[in-house]
Amino acid sequence: MVFLIAAALFVGYLAYSTVRSQRLECEVCVAFNGGQRCAKASGPTERAARETAQTAACGPLARGMDQTIGCGRTEPIKATCTGG
């Protein structure tokens, strides 16, 4: 019984610490290859959250590695961050 309580507390702590470190949320919109897409992501820093959001937004717009890299280097048409 004590083991189950300790395990539940440990899992709860891991979940809390993971969510707490992802406190900044950014939305990034990119225009690439004739399409436009927006995505949101969270991260421990603004830079990390923006990069992750841009990668997610570029996913459906880019085909192949060259386009994925090109889209990732494209200046976003919109980028807003909240939290922190």
C-alpha cells in the first residue's frame, strides 16, 4: 500500500514538473509553397517554443528535407508568445 502511494506521488511529481517547464506558449504562422499554416507549441524558453511551433506549422507545407529546412528558415508572418 505504501509503495502504491509513493509511486503515485512520484508519477504526479513527474507530470507536474514536465508541465511546469513548458510554461511559454507561442503561435507561429508561416507562408510557404503557396500555402499558409499556423501552429502552437510550448517550451521552457520563447526560442524553443517558437522553433517547435514553426516546425509544426511547416510540416504539412513542406515536402522533403530541402523544403522542410527552407520552411524552417522562412520568416513567420505571425509569431505571438504568452506565458512566462
